[in-house]
Amino acid sequence: MNDPLLDDTVQARMQGVRSEIDHDLEDVSASARSMVDWKHYVKVYPWVCLGTAAALGFLIAPKRSTVVHAELPTPADPAKAGPPVANAAPAATTTFARGVFDALVGAVAGIAVREAIAYVSQNTERLLGLTGDAATNHHDSNYTS
């Protein structure tokens, strides 16, 4: 009943099935990794990604607000109109753009100040006119006058 040739054949077939399962599992794992990676989609579908990004940017960006014009009184009847409005409310887009501009100016100013401080600290002796051997020799222990 136990045929050794049949047992070896079944074991070999089972080993083949196991290796196929391992190989398929590795393929599924690699496919799942590429499905989650956004860079894969940008490489494969660059125009679709560009269109999607443009559409999202259009939907996320704040809408232009309507400009409110103050009704100015006519010269014939200034008393009924009330006091004139000097400044209308700022538009949301203008406020957002102003905030972005202020942030950029602040960042550039901060970088400029840090670089200026670094330059001055590195070149203090040269800026104060203490260049040459006289500026460094007074710190040496072997210095004799």
C-alpha cells in the first residue's frame, strides 16, 4: 500500500507547491508595496497625477471674495448717507498672500541675520584690525618681547 515511488512523487509535488506559494506571496507583497507608494503612480501615470494635483489645488485654494464697494454719498445729500467708509474689509486671498509674503520675508531676514552674525564672529580679528602675528602671538606661552 505504501509505494515509495508514489510517496517521493507526492513529497516532490508538495515541495513544488510550497515554493510556488512562497514565490506568489513575494509577488503579492511587492505589488502591495507598489500600490501604497505614491512615487509609483507618478512614474506610471504622470499626466493623471498632474491633473489630479491641479484639481485638488483648485478645490483647496480659497475662493476670491467679492469686493465690497462703499456707497459714497452724493454731493447733494451728504447728511443722509452717514460717514464715509475709508477701508473696506480685506479680501481673504489678499490676506493669505500677505501672510505668505510676510513669512517668506521673515525667513529670508532670519537667514541673513544668522549669516551676518556668523561672518562677524569668524572675522572679528580682521574687522578690528588685529590681523597678522601681533594678534595671535600675545596668546602664546612662548611669546617674549
